[in-house]
Amino acid sequence: MHSYKQLFNFTQEVFLQMGCPPNDAKLAAEVLLEADLRGVDSHGVARLSGYVRLWEAGRINPKPNMRIVHETPSTATVDGDAGLGLVIAPKAMDIAIEKAAKVGTGWVSVKNSNHFGIAGYHAMEALSSDMIGIAMTNASPLVAPTFSTDRMLGTNPIAVAVPTQRQPPFVADFATASAANGKLEILQRKEKKAPVGWIQTKEGERSTNANELKDGGALLPLGSDRTHGSHKGYALAAIVDIFSAVLSGANYGPWVPPFVSFLPVADNLPGEGIGHFLGAMRIDAFRPADEFKEHMDNWITAFRNAKVKKGEKAVLIPGDPEREMTEKRLKKGIPLLPPVERDLEQLAKRFSIQF
């Protein structure tokens, strides 16, 4: 087990060594560690070495000149200048919140960015301002559309955070694929098989090989196959791709740059970097905030009181498992798998810092 403080300080130091300004290094570490706290181990410090390799390959600019390239009172398009998505996305969300504070809603589409960590972090930024937060991003093409064997879309997550009065906030954060690639990476580290319905072979057959992507296979959309609704997962992923990239001028579909540095970036790119889409909606632009939050409490209480089927303990509200995991890990520490430990030890040697 490692304490949050230890991992935060180490991660912040790595970003400083990459050349990030102190405030950006602190922000990037905060976003990354939020994933570990919430139990999304696939998107936390396990990804730190991946960011370093992208930086070494010249694909991450540690000191970006992030700027608004187009805007209206309620919208903006942001150029992230190839910066860390961990830094660009929360700053873009700040812009969305500022616009919402003035005119009721704020929407920001981002181009020329990189992987932004967990979508939930960015959506939750809006909660303290009595706003609903929305965050999306496109990602490396690893998912095959329904009926295809080609990898055309990313796991393209959607997160929505809704404020409450006394109940914990509603926070939905999910991939539009049956599983995020990071979960496959965890199975690879544990040398375990993948559940049926997560991946397919390069011929389109079902597979439980957690390394199938390395052999040309693909992840499957949410729903796995048409019978179980994969066309809906495919549509959700497509919406995220369009809002995040076609709208902003980022790369989309099969042209999204891969997260791993050893894979080449596609030729004839239609855009710049990867794209995000962030939104904030002021509650009192629709109804009084206190009134809304009281009804959100009532909504959540009703669902908590729903009859539980045999063998299950309780009906969960989106955000419950992550909140409980955060409380646990802040007290007891964050566990790391041996391969992740080794990765971080190598980074410590690489930058001559203590782990």
C-alpha cells in the first residue's frame, strides 16, 4: 500500500521533471491520482510512464500555450497546443463554468490535446458551483463498430455530475465500450482472461484473450453485439467522437493518435491531437438550485429504497462505489500491482527521484 500523499508527491515530481510549470504539475498529479482514489486503477499512476514516453517522443508539450480560437458567450473552441490532457481539460472546464456563470450554460470543445485521465474528475469540477458538469473525450481507435472488424473508435467515455443537497452527488462516469482498454491492461498484468463480450479477434470472433488487441483484435462497443444492444454503444461512442473532435478540429475515428508511443501516428491526419467536450449548466438557469437539489435527494432516496433482488445488497447510485473507495484508500492507502510498482521504480531511476 502507498499513501495518497506519497504517490501524489512522486507523480508531481515526475511532471516537474518533464518540464511542466509547478501549477500544471500539481494539477496533473491531482487529476491522475483521483483515478486511483476512486478505484479506476487503469487511469491512475499506472498510466504515468505512458505520459512520460509520449513526452519523450515529442508528442506532449509540457508548457503549452492553451488558447481560445473561437467563442460565443456560451461556447468556446480551445487549442490545447499538444499539452497534457490532464491539464488542458480542467482548464477548459473552468472556461465552461465561467461562461455558465454569466449566461446559464457553457460548452467547450477542445482540439490538440492528449489523454485527460478520468472523465469524472472534469465533470465534478462543476458541482461546487451548483452546476451540472458533463465531460467527454475521444481516444485511441481500439473499438470496432457493430458488424465491423476495423478499429474505428476509442472507448470514448461520458461523465455527468449532478449536485445534491444532503445526499452524495450523482456521478456517472463510463466508457462507451464494453470495457476500457485499461481494464484489459490490468488483466494482462494479473495474467487473467477477459470476460466474454469485451473483445473480438481480428476476424470478428469472440475472444477471452486479454492480449487480443496485440494480435489485431478489437474492443467491442457497449452491449457487445447487436442482440444485446451494441449498436447503442456504437452510437454513443460516435456522438462523443463528433462532439469532441469533429466539432473542435481534433482528429477523429481511426485517425486519433494512439496513447502508446511506440505505435506510429496515422498519415494525412484530418485534425490536431485528440479532442474533448466539456459542459457546465447552471441549475438556477432552469429552476432554483436549492429546490432542484432537494428533489435530487428525493430521487436518490427513492432509488436507494428500491426493492433489491435476491443475492444483492443494495441498489447503487452512480458515484457510490467510487466515493466509498476514495474514503477507504485515503485511510488505508492505494494498492499497486507489481508491474506498476516496477514501472514507477524505473521512472524514479530515470529522473533520479525517490519512490
